[in-house]
Amino acid sequence: MKKPIVLVIEDNSLMIEIFKLTMPFVEIISAQTKEEGRKILEKHLDDAFLVALDACVPGREANTQDLLKEILKKNFKGHIVSISGDPIYREEYLELGCTHACNKQNLQAFIRGLLNLPLVLI
């Protein structure tokens, strides 16, 4: 059975590695810059189950709103999760069109819930 595809746009390489290690039940395709993010969205969005979008790629100021607008413009039917470390940005991105929000540490449990998989505490 083919694994669901999760697109992750996140500038922290360690966090991406943690996602890959803790979520072997999905295929993670990641980008660490907005430019890389655009490329993976173009290539994989139609096949994706979920897009996890950090607000600040890179830096401390939200700068990925344009990527979210591109995802919404393409009528993506999957889940769009704001994974900013800042709860204010998570709320802002929900208002802009993300379907869900959670902190990065809870993404694994959140995806397990969407897939009806048992929760595994790590």
C-alpha cells in the first residue's frame, strides 16, 4: 500500500529529520526555503494528503502567506496544517485558509489522528 504523501515546508533541518524518523507511515517530501517549497508544491501537490506549512521560512517573521495562497488557488482538497512555533502565526494562517494548526511537536500525533492510526507516544 502506498504511503500518504506529506509535504513539509520548514526551514529547520533537524525538525524535518525528526518528522521523517517519527512518521514512517507517511512519505515526507520536504523543502527548507520558499523556492524549494514552490517546487515541491508544483510537483507533488496533486498527490499530497497534507501540507505542513511553517510561517517563517526562514527567520522570525511570517513570509509564507504567498505559498498558502498558491495552495488555495489550486483548490487543494487535502489538509493544510500551520505548524508555526508561534501560536499567533498559527491563528493567522487559520484565518488565511489553513484547515488545521498545531505546534511542530504535535504534528506526528495530529497526522496519526487524521489517518486513524493508534497514538504512539515518543
